[in-house]
Amino acid sequence: MASDGQSTETRFLYSIATSGQYDRLVTYLGSNEPLAVRRKAADLLTQSLESLVDQETDSVVDELYHAALTETTDSVRADIIEVLIYVEDNAVDRLVSKIESGEYPTPTDSPSPLVYVEWFDSRHVELRLVAVTGLGQIGTPQVVSKLIIACQDSDKRIQIRALKECGRIGDPRCVAVARNCLQTTDRDVKTAAARCLVQIGTPDAIGGVMALCKEDDLRLRRAIVSELGKTGSLSVFGILLNEIADPESQLKDLAIQSAVELIAHADSANSHAVRITVGTHLQQVADQDTINKLAAVVDSPTPQIRRNAIWVLCQLIDPSVHIESLDKLIAAIGDDDETTAKMTVSKLAKCTDTVVLDQLDEFVETHEINSRVMQRIDYIRDQIKTKTADDRRKEAIEYTKVSNPADYTKKHADE
């Protein structure tokens, strides 16, 4: 009888679902509805994820988050989180942020971080996923042991998230489990493990991924190359240089980006050595494609990356050949970062090719120039014109090496 009653109690939800009113179905997740109604509404939503996306609005998403935070039954909450994960890429992170904000009710009677500890052993993958993410956000040494356990979870989603958090925290205790995850046949877990090891960045961690850079798995190599620059260590530069020098490489743009990041992230004790090494070796392998891809890095919104990209570009550019890249340098004359602007002015002022003057004129004609930038441009012009005039004078003068001034007089007297 109870089953019949429950069926009668929730039958109307089927009509709502079959008529495609999924946004209306979400409204029945409220905590004031009977458990049977909430459970069936959540279940029907998990069966209609693709259709729900078509009706997704901010208000619908907000209702889902509210329901996830206020629901009292774990199985229903897990279904709601499953729906959220489908409709929003960063749903788990947003849910953790809402829990941590204190602006929303705690999902259980336990506050953060105890709520994550409770969910860590849940039979529901969605709750374990929130738990691992929440513990990772806390990031204290005490939670690392939990994350190490999660890296060995039976569900790959938990493994991947745990590896991500281990990499973000960067605790060397995670190296062993991450290296163990490299042995899996699952590409997603293996890629997450490789990225984790690079982010940890210790010699033992980096040693675990070096051999992977020679594998044919492009996605795996992409994950590694994209993270190597953040280590700030010259020990990984050889991997990047191989990708940059290989004309067939599909990761050249990423490798160049990482090479610039390598300079930016080097510690103060090694920054000069890293800068000179990267600049010198790139000069040896640079071609037009390298210059073009490097010029794209100059557009980075991160001042530190932009500054170092411009420095490398200054080392590689030939103004008479790389006109488009020259325009990038000229634009940097007015950079908001004073160091970047001064470095660019210094480079351009040393040029002797008149093409720089032509490009400067074009820049002035096509851009609104403030007085500070105009002063810098005038300085560059004066320096180039002075050097050009000096070169012409030198070409008109004959230089003869003699050991005795009388030799020179005698030579011309005989002519």
C-alpha cells in the first residue's frame, strides 16, 4: 500500500517531465516538499539532462544550488549535484565556494571542513567529489593524507579531482601515489597524474614524467608541456626546446608559452641563469614560425608573462624581417608596465634599420599617442637617426691600420 501511495504521490511529476517542463520539475526539489516528491523529481531530472540544458536559466541553476545545499537526504542531494555537474562545468567548485562562504546553510549539521570529512566515505560519488574538492580548497597539510587515499578511489572522477588538488597543493607526499597512477591504462587519470607531478615539481616528481614526453599520446604530452614552465626549473627546458626545434611538433606554441613561463617563474637565485639559457638556445633554433608564435604570447593578459615574452622577442627579432612582430614591440612602448616599456624602448633604440622609423611613423598615424609615449618614440627616432648618420660617415672614411703614421703619408704621396 505504501508503494501505491508513493506512486500516486509522484505520478504528476511524470506528466511534467513528459511535457518537457523540466524547469518546473526543478521547483519540486524544495525542502518543503515530501521526500518521495523530491526524490522522484531529482531522479527524473537525472534522466533528462540533455533536455534540461535547453531550458537552463540563471534562476533554474540557482534553484538547483539551493536544493543541493538544503536537501537533507544524501541520495537526493547526490542526484541534484549530478544535474548541476551536467549543466555547469565548474559546479562542484561553485558548490564548495557556497559552502565556504557562510552565506548559505551548511548541507549537514556539521560545519566545514567536517562536512567534507563526512562525505569523504559516502557511497555517492557526487558527495565524495565535493568532499575531495572541499578538502583540496582547505589545502592544509592535514588533508593531504585524505587526498592521497582519494587518488586511489574506484571512481576515475574522484581520482582525477584528487590528483588535481594534490598538484595544486604541491605536497611532495603525493608524488608516490601520482607516479603509481601513471601506470593506469586510463588516459584521463594518467594525464591528471602527469600534470600533478609537474605541478609538484620536485626532482622525483619531474623524473616520473620525463619518459612520457617521448610517447605518442599527444594529449598526455600536451598536459605535461603546458605545465612545465610553471616549475621555473632549467631541468625541464630540454623537453620544451625539443618541441620548439621540431618542425613537425604540434605543441610548439605551448612549448614557447612554457619557455616564457619558465623565465617568469624562476626563483630569484636562478632567474638570470634561466633567462640567459632560454634566450641563447631559442636564438639558435628560432625561425619565422617561432617568432610568430612568440609574438602571440606577448598578448598575454598577465604582466609578468607579457614582460618576459617581450624580452625574449627582443632577443630573437630582426626588425627588417619580422615586421609583424616589430609592430608588437612598438605597441609595447606604451605598456602600462614600466619595466616592459623601458625594455622595449632600449631594444628599439639600438636598431639601425630604417624600417623601424617607418613602422614608428605608421604607429603614430594610426594610434592615439599620449605625451609620455611620444617622448619615448622621439627618443628612439633620434637614436636610430644618429646611428644611421654615423654609419654613413664611417662608410665615407677610409680606415687604414699602420704601425707608423709616416707610412700612411708615404702611401698617399706615392698615389
